[in-house]
Amino acid sequence: MDDTKRFPEEFYWGAAAAAYQIEGAYGKDGKGLSVWDVFCTKPGAVKGGDTGEVACDHYHRYREDVDLMKQIGLKAYRLSVSWPRVIPDSTGNINPAGLDFYDRLVDSLLEASVTPFITLFHWDYPQALFCRGGWLNPASPNWFAEYAEIVVRRLGDRVHNWLTLNEPTFFIWLGHWTGVNAPGLKLSQGEVLQVLHHTLLAHGKGVQAIRASSPGNCRVGLAATGFVGLPNGETADDIELARSGMFSVPLDDQRQQNSLVMDPIFLGKYPDAAEVSFGKHMPQIRPGDMETIHQPLDFLGYNIYEGWSLNPTKDGQFERVPQPAGAARTAAYWQMSPELCYWGPRFLYERYSMPILVTENGISGADWIMLDGKIHDPERIDFMRRNLLNLRKAMQEGVPVMGYFYWSILDNFEWQLGFKERFGLIFVDYQTQQRFMKDSAWWYKKVIATSGAALDEDIYSI
């Protein structure tokens, strides 16, 4: 095979999941409540009344799941630690059984030659701390740092890749502004921005805690997300509009902010446009805050899902280009735009000069077990192939990309959508908890085994 088509040997071919979405084991072995445990009990909050109380029962079936990762040939697995499983109450008392679980999981991954990447916070905030004000409490950054220290001291002799937070924009605005996600709050503009500031401080203090507590060398980043601007043409002006749009501070869709979250982390300041957009609602910034937030990092993780082509407007701004009727969409009705994996990493690297890690990228499909006993998902194979080809293009043009984590390793609990969407490489029968490898899992195995060279082969069914 043509070596120019291969990804670097050190590239992390991975998949991802999150604690609340797969672990289950509600209330088992001393686990405390999370805001999602409570939110799921609210009538109408989650589609179908679904909860994560059992989910994929990964807590009890992790060895089977790691074996499947090994079969696929994954080089890395991005997991999250459940904060309330480690610290069940608000007093800081450690739950040994919770840490023991992650000990066993990490050891199993390493035995399977799968490198763990651990996200410390993937949305399952402890209910006990929420009752003390949650992210609105000025003490919340210290709570997170204390938790980070506990986990890293326990696992840092074997885990060397850490992410502080997953998608701050989404858990803040969906959980604290629109209320469609846990904890289901509808705060004022100023309160939401204060939550953001405390979250960014938690990131900074978490980075400090990771580096201070790690017994060995470690790399630290976070998993951000937002919308990727896409050029609606090939001119330099088209590209510049897409770039500037991606890092704008829009008031109409705050969950899609990029610069509002990443500029403080990577550049040490809020974007100038934030002052213009939010004015008096901007958070209180105390001396030293921005220095705490702006910690040295090793990579920029980004979850790539959504983006839009942009056109200029008469007032010098931009607007989204409407999709034509019948445009390709996923089962979740998300726009099919594989070029996101080219423009996203490129624009992020140009702005922040950081190695890029695609921490999530995936597609929901209409998957079921067919009469031959298999799950044929050619649309997922095509999606991954297109996205990875675009990612390879970005790398060939000089963007340093560390790895790609498909979302998700398993079908799982998809937050307010419950079990409606199936994103997994592995099909989960939630009634029997049986696992079945989809065609996409076998295809990904071949891609990994060939270091990406198989992307140039037209394979859609295994």
C-alpha cells in the first residue's frame, strides 16, 4: 500500500464513551447521585422516560467491552470517571469501591494494549454539590481540583493522558440556560456566564492538580466543541468568513460558542467580541483568574459534529447557508458534513497553535439485527471514511493531529434523547445486554490495521 496514505505510527485510533451513558450500576457500591440521576426522574425530561440507571451495564461488563475493543484493534479508549462514584457526598469522603472500579478498568485496558484517555468531568455533576450551589458556587473550582487530585493520585501511575472537561458550552447552556439537560436550570444571562467562568477556573485548577498529583509524565487537555465554519466557496474571502464565523460570539446560539470557551484557556483572555455581545452580563473576573485559567496544555481536544457553510450579509456579518431539500442527514437529523474534519482542525490549529485531538466524531444510525444475525451499517462506514479522509487531508497540509476517537464504542444513553439514537460501533440489546459488532466495527479494524491505508478501498459491507 502507498505509504503516503498511512497515518503516523503514533496516531491514536480510538473510540469514546462516558460514565453516565454506559456504566449503569445506579447506587451500587457506594455511588452517590448525579444531577443526571435526578434529572431523569423528572416527568418528560428524557425521551421515553429512559434513565442511565442500567444503561449498558458497563460497570459489571467492562471486561467483555474491553475484549471487544481489543478485537477491533483500538489503540486508545477515551472514558470518563464518574465524580459521584468517587466522592458520593459533599464532604470529600472518598468511596474506595468507586476508585477500585476504575483501577480494574484501567488495568484491563492496558492488558489489552489500549491506551486510556480519561476525562474527569463528562456532565455527571454530583447532586450533593449541586445542592450547595453547583457551578454557581465560587468554591466549585476548588471542589473539582480536589476531585482531580484524588483520581490522578490513584490512577496516574498508569494513566498519562487526561482531559479536564467535556464540552463546557453544551453542559452549561443546555443545562443552565435552556434547561433541556441536567440539572435543568434556566438561569439569567449573567448567571450563566458566571457558571462559565467558574467552569473555566475549574479547568485551570484541575490542570494544576493533575500536573502536581501525577506520579509520572502526563499530557493534559480538554474536549471542547462548538460549530465549525465552512467556506461556501474556494476564495480567500470565503475561507476567512468561515474562520471568523467559527470564532465569533453569537447571541442566538450560545451553545455553539468556540472562542468564548477556548480563548481564555489557550490565549488567556475572553474574546473582545464577548464584551460587545454581553456587556454588563460578563462575569466578575478577580485578579489572577485569567492566569489560573490559562494553564499550559499539551493538546486541544475537539468534538466534531456540527458546522455550517456561511455567506456574508450586507451589514458585514454572516449567515448560515440553508441546506437544500433532501440534503444528506444522519438518523438524528444532523447535517452530513464530513469536511468538518478538515476545516475544524485547520482553523483550530491556526488560531491556537496546539496539536489537535479529535475527541469525538460519530453518527447515529437506524441500526438493528438483520435476518442474517448481523448489523449492516454502510452509512456509518461511509461517514467515518469521509471524515477520516478529510482529517488525513488536514494532516497532509501540516495540521498536527494526535488521534481520532469515534463516538461511541457502544450504543448508549444519549442524554435527553434516552436510548432513541444508536451511535455505537457495537450494538447493545438493552433487554439482554448482549453486544454485537456492527459492520463498521469490523471495517474500523481494517482501517486501524492498515494505519488508514484501507480508507482508499471501497468497502461498505463486511
